[in-house]
Amino acid sequence: MTNLTQKFSELCFGATIRVVTFALFLVVFGVGAAKAQVNAYVVSQGNSSVLVVDTSTNTVTATVTGLAVPREIAATPDSAFLYVTNFNSVSVIDTATNTVVANVPVGNNPIGIVITPDGQFAYVANNAGTTVTVIDTTTNTVSVTITVGPGPQSIAITPDGALVYVPDAFGNFSIIDTATNTVTATIPVGSAPSGMAFTPDGAFLYMTDFGPNNVKVLNSTTNTVVATITAGNRPFSVEITPDGAFAYVANLLGNNVSVIDTATNTVTTTIPVGSFPRDIAFTPDGAFAYVTNFNDNNISVIDTATNTVTATIAGPVRPWGIVLARIDPFQSLIAKIQALVAAGTLTQNQGAGLIDKVNQASVKFDSGQTSAACNQLNAFINQVNAFISSGTLTLSQGQPLIDGANAIKADIGCP
């Protein structure tokens, strides 16, 4: 068994290399200013797919197939990949190409999933059992399995990534130290915990208690309940606005969303949405909340300034999880290169050469020089192919880079 102290040192070193190398690339080469867009990624459980919704138009722009009864979804911090819990596995989706690039076997009936702030690990709650699976996102392999209470469904991670909270079917929290991947405490919190969300500063955890129809607020320093708020009928999930001012609660049988003022811990309004609302996600600026309506096969879009539904998006069948991510295709491609450098597959100089071509393509495109941008992308593809031919990259390592560049070429209209 790998020594935990040694493993932790290696992880810290790897994370440091990622940060330092990325900062170096930003300073030396700059970051292209290509226009990014915010997409909503919606789990469509009924047809085992993920729908991609452009939030600027609220239209479905793509469908990712090849999943198996998916439920929840999480995005890496760089938005380059999505991790989706299936019936007995986790699928990894490349957001540059909207394709499944890996399937990772985990425990039985996984539901909740979170990704560490550094993007290195995904923690998965296996509902039909007593375990949490930890996936190394660099290799998309299971690094460890942690025993927790029975029937874990939801899962949350502190904003600093230090602790993972996992409630079980009997209302007890297992608290996992992510440095050692061991359970350091078990505390009673409710009768039927369902959804959880930390405030941005990590000071409080809001948890929906499905049985007694309330939301409990935990002080994350003392791990004690400091407030209990009456919500709607069967509160299922909760999300906090990016500024931390409000908590939005999806009430599964109430067909509405309760809005809680986190300063006073009181419900300020209740917003009617569709039938069986399951999950909520906010745009990065907090201007809109997207709510999946499981029975109505649609998504309600709430204007958070007026707390009214301003749009309804049809398309998903039995929508469950949802995540919003800001997608810059050039930055997504850079993230893939960065991961190969962090893993030691490419040297810093090799990675820098590839990143320079991507940034040059971005700059050319932003200045209206589409043909020049296409040339840079072609040069990038040629270099990746050269790395594959020389054995520096395997085909499985190089193909996602080529696919990402080709996707950009298609988007910007290259011949």
C-alpha cells in the first residue's frame, strides 16, 4: 500500500507544478482573448445523454450520448472535462468535442460527485453501498475507496478542498480529510439529508433534510447545526448564489424553489417552477438560476433579480443533474496540454511550444485573421502528430488534442 505521507507529498508537488507551470505559460505567452460562452450541461436520464445548452440563447446546441442511466454531473475547474455518474460507473466528457473519452468503474449506483478545486480528484458517493470512490482525473483511474455510512447519496467539498462531507441514509455525516483520504469524524445532522452546498467562504454548509421538510445550516468549524429553516414540500437540492447572499432550494414535491436569505436564514420568496425540480445551477455572475424539472422534461430559467421564471427550455428527458461552465475552446485545449505537462508526459518546452500555437491561433482569430488562425491550428496538429510518431505521445494521449483543435477549426470556419 502506498505510504499516505509519501502520496500526499507527491500530490502537493504535482499541484505545485501545475500552478507554477500554468503561471509561467501565462506570463510568457499570454492568454488568447477568444470569446468564451457559458454552457449548461444537463443530465438527461431518460435517454442516457447530456444536453449542452447555450445560456446566451437558451437553446440546446449539442447532445452527448453513450452514457448509462446518468444522474449527477460535475465540471473540472478549467471546464475542460465533465464527470457524470452512471449506474455503476463515471463517464468523462471532453467539453471541446462533447464526446465521452473515458468510463471509470466505481461502486454500485453512484449519485453525488464533486471535484477538488485543483481538479486532480473526483469524489463519488456510491448510494447502494457504504463507500466513496476517489478518481485520479489525470489518469481517470480509481486511486482509493473510502468506507463511509450506508447509502450515501449527496456529497460536498469545502471551497479549500480540505474536507469532503458525505451524509448517509441515517442522517450522519462522514467527514473525509482529502490529504489522507480517511474519515476523521462522524456527526449526526438530520433524518434524511439530500442536497448540500457550502457558502463561498466555507463558513457554513446548507443541507436539505428531505424528511422533515427543512434546511439545516451547519457551522463548518464546529460541525454543529446553527439554524433550521422550514422549506417547501420535500426539499431535494440546494445551491448558493456566487456572492453567498442567497440559498436556492428545489422542493421536489412542491414544484417550486424556496429562496433563503443567508444573512437572516429566512425564506424570502417561493418561485413556482416545473414538476419534480431536482437540481439547480447558477450562471457565473449569479444573474440566472437553471432548474431541472424531472417530470416535465424541461428546465426553468429564473432571473435572480426578480425571482421569476423568464424561460423554459424543452429537450431533456427526465433531467436530473446540471452544471454550468464557462467554455473557451482555446483554453480547454491549453488545459489538456497542461495536464500532459503536469503528468510528465510532455516536457515544459514541448508543452510551451504547443500552447504558443494555440495562443497564436486565438490572437489571430480575435483580430479577424481567421486564415492565419487556421494555419496555427494546422501547425499545432502537425506537431501533435509528430509527437505521436516519435513515441512522445501515445495515440490515446494525442488524439484528444487533435480532436480539440479540429473542433475549434470547425467552429471558426476553417476549410
